[in-house]
Amino acid sequence: MSAVTAVDLFSGAGGASLGLIGGGFDLRLAADLNPACGLTHKANLPSEFLVADIRDVDAERVSTRQASHPVSWISCSRGHRVRDSR
């Protein structure tokens, strides 16, 4: 049985990508708008990394999608706990 192919959109530095690989997925592409995330991802993970606004990426290139939980409450709070109604 071959591994399921995955793509990690809005990947950040690659936490979900690492989990996908550890779970046996064949991660083909990770993408994020932040170039610093790309440097970390490329240093630690084997998949291709695309630094781009996902709205500008050809949909034909992305066939399998993976989504992680939103982390905006962490990144926007700058370390301070905030209430998030989600």
C-alpha cells in the first residue's frame, strides 16, 4: 500500500508537516507566505516549500489539502492569553 499524498497549506514552520510525515503521509508540498517559515521548514523537512500567497497558486498544483487548527489566538496575542470564542 502506498502512502497518501498530502499538501500542508499555511504550514508555518512545519509542525503539522512533521506530524503528517510521522503519520506516514507522503508530504509533497508545504506553503506559507512567511519566508522565515520556509527557511525553518527546508532545514528540517524533506518536502518542497513554496513561499507564496496561496491565492496566487495554480489550483492544479494542489490536489490534496491538509488543515490544522487556527492559531491566530496565539500569534496575535504575542504570548498573552486571550479568550477566543471559537
